[in-house]
Amino acid sequence: MPAGERDRRRIGYTTAGDVVTILDRRPPAFPELGAAWASTALAQLRADDPEAGSWTLYIPAAPGSRGRWERVRPPAADPFELLDRIADSIRAVGSG
């Protein structure tokens, strides 16, 4: 994350079993109310999907899809390869 954006945006993650969810975190609109930062899921990395030893990238499906995720091919043996894809996408959106 560029230094100039760190007070307005952070990238975080959560884990649940073999799933790592990458989050875009934003500060509250009214920090004086003590609200927590808001989180929006950007992507998921799922281990052993579709086969043991591989990782697959998922992105949120279209709005209104009720929390479903779409698989992005191809899978990778190294999850850092998928993290690079996510970072490239974030940079592309940020520069547009």
C-alpha cells in the first residue's frame, strides 16, 4: 500500500480453515463515534483446491450474488503467485 494511502486504506486478511480472505479495510466515516474500520472482501485463496498441493484464487461474484465467489484460473502451487495477481489488480484499480 502506498504510504499516502495508509491512513485511509489498509489491506488485511482473515483465515478460516484452508481459506485466506484478503480484505480492503477503510476507516470509519465518523471516527468520533468509535466505530471500527469497515472491511470489504477482495479475494480468497483456497488451499488444496481443486487438488492437494494447489491454491486457487477466488473473487467476489457479481453484486447481488449473495456472497458467492467465482474461481479465477489457473490455480498455483505457490500462494504468493496468487497474491501477486491480487496486488497487480489493486494497483490497476488504484491508478484508474
